[in-house]
Amino acid sequence: MTERNKDMNVDVTYSKFTKVAFIVISMLLIFAGPTYVPYVMGKVSINGYVSTGVGALLFIVGMAFMMFLVKKKVITA
């Protein structure tokens, strides 16, 4: 059983481009999601609560993606 679990743990190495792309996507979700998306949604006459909820959801997704990148050691200090 333990040998099978060891085989299933795959170490994924990312290229430099992929690492940078993941970081940029995460930053866009964290910073642009809660600011610009509700602004644009407000301009097209979508309810304020909906646009705020979508912005908060994008922020949470961005933070979760950032934590995933830290755990996978794509982002290191």
C-alpha cells in the first residue's frame, strides 16, 4: 500500500514561463478581480451585491491559487 502511494506522488517541474504565468494569473485574480470586475459589472447595470460577490469570489480563488503555488514550491523565498 505504501509503495503504491509513493508512486502516485508525482513531482511536477514547471518551466520558467509556466511559473511566471501562474504567478501573473494569481496576481490578476487577487488584485484585479476585486477592483476592476465589480467596476465593469456595475457599468453594465449588474446588481451591486452580485458584482461585490463576484469580486470577493475572484479574490478567494486567487488566494487559494497562490497558496497552491506556495505548497507546490513554485514560489519560494
